Amino acid sequence: MRGTPAASIVVISSLREGRTLAQLRAPFAADIAARFVGVTPMLPVKNAADLAGSRHREILAYLDAHPASDWLAIDDDATLYPLI
């Protein structure tokens, strides 16, 4: 992140559930923590079929409210994104 100083951070991790933005920033160095600008919304998952692609839908919902031309998601669970 330090190599890309203009990049902001939006948390998509399940860690965002039940935590404030300040709590999410806390484990990080001050220069990185300051770049946390928000979290994606938590959309309802009613069944297993809803889970597939759910993080991608949350990102798209965030982008509807906060447009950005470039973005990158880093996640350890590919099942939460559509197949390409």
C-alpha cells in the first residue's frame, strides 16, 4: 500500500461485522490506517445460492454510492466472486 500512496482502503472482510472503522484501523500503522475510508455494505445472504458472488455484489453496492474508476479486491475466498 505504501507503494501506491493515492490508494484508499475499503474493508470487505467479514471482520467489518460488529466493528467500527476505528477498530478496523487499530492493528495497522498510522499511515496505512489513515487510508481506510469505509466498509462495504453487508447484503443479506438468505441461502447458499446467495453466497456465491456475495462479496462482489457488496463491492458493486459500495461503488454505486461511492463511484471509483479503478478498484482492486483482495480476498482469500474466490467463491464470493463471479467466475470469469
